Amino acid sequence: MTYKEIIECLYDLKDAEKVVFKENKFGIISNNSLGIYHKELKMIAKEIGQNNELALQLFDSGIYEGRLLCSKMFKPKDVTEQLMEKWVKTFENWEICDSFSMGLFSKSKFALAKILEWTKRKPEFEKRAGFAILASYCMADKTSGNELFEQFFPIIKRESNDERLYVKKAVNWSLRNIGKRNLDLNKKAIETAYEIMEFDTKSAKWIGKKALAELQKDNLRISDYPRAEYRSPVDKNSNS
């Protein structure tokens, strides 16, 4: 598909009622939105495939759904810091923030650097982007040791007093995902959640309570990353 054909396809799917529905139901407030669901955009992106040139054109179109498509079509290995900074400053809701952070930024070579940098940012969705990358990276990186993820517990504690909805949700999300990497990190995430609950803010108590509710479940599915350390020889052979 050409750029023109993609734009025509997006306008064919335009639905003003969906714009209102997404805003009321999911809190997705966006400028220049056509009202197209994420699953429809995923189908379009799958049909087109990865294409950096088209992705950049779609982002610069200013159409909200065009920007979402960009996050699905740009190749993670080709992401630059300049592009990341350009894009993150435009995030206006959690949907586009998470689409870029999970699908693109967390798979780039700048993922760890941006976690450390953006979680200190002031703007709500720039800070959320840092934590969304972290939450996704926890599951994407199957080889790093615990020490890499343990460095994020102080950051999570530091930002747990941020009362903004989409920040505190992402902080909680990150803590839960670290705690689901393996049994040792699960214990440390639970300890961190209890420490967070000692802070005298509503957001901290909410984050700690929500994290404990999941991390202490009897039937919680915990991964075995890094597998070289947490998977026994029998397990490794059975999955080879």
C-alpha cells in the first residue's frame, strides 16, 4: 500500500461515535482522531509490514491513527534517540504512549537508557513512557540477571507518590512485572510493595495494595528468567 492508499483506508474506517466511545470508556482523549480501534490498525499494519519510510510519513500526517500505525510499522532496530524524543513529546494519552513504548521503544537499544531517563520526567505521559518501557522490558528480556532489574526498585519507590492516574498505574504495572520474572524477584517486589505502602500518600498505598494483590496470589504464574539460572536441566531439555 502507498501512503495515499493508507490514508484513504483510514478515512474509510472513520467513525465519530468510536471517538466518543473510546474517550468515555477508556479515557483516550486524542487530537485529530478518526475513531479506529486498535485491532483494526493491527490488521492494517500486518498487511503493510514494517516500513520505516511509510511509518515516518504516517506519523507526520498528524492523524492520530496514522501515528499509532507508525508505532507498529517502524523497525525497532532503526529507532534513534532523536526520533524517540520527538515522538514521546507528542503522547497525549495512555494508548499511544503504550503502543510506542511496548511495541517499539522496549525493543530498541535505547530501552534501558530511556527507562532511567524518562521515569524522572515531569510530563505525565513522558514519565509513563519510561515505566511502560520497563513493564514491557521485564518480559522481553529473558537473559539478564536479577541485578539489572533490582536497580529499578528504588525508582519505583521514588515515583510511587505521583498521584497522576496514568503514572501510578504504570508504576504499579512495572512493579508487578518485575515480580513475575522469577521467584527471587517476586519476593523482592513484595518487600518493595510493603515499603511503598508505608508512604503517606494515596497513590503509594494504591500501588502497594494492587501489587500485593497480584504478587501474593497462590496461582500466580511466575516466569523463569533468566532461564540459564532458573530452569533446571530437565526443564531445558524438555523445551529444546
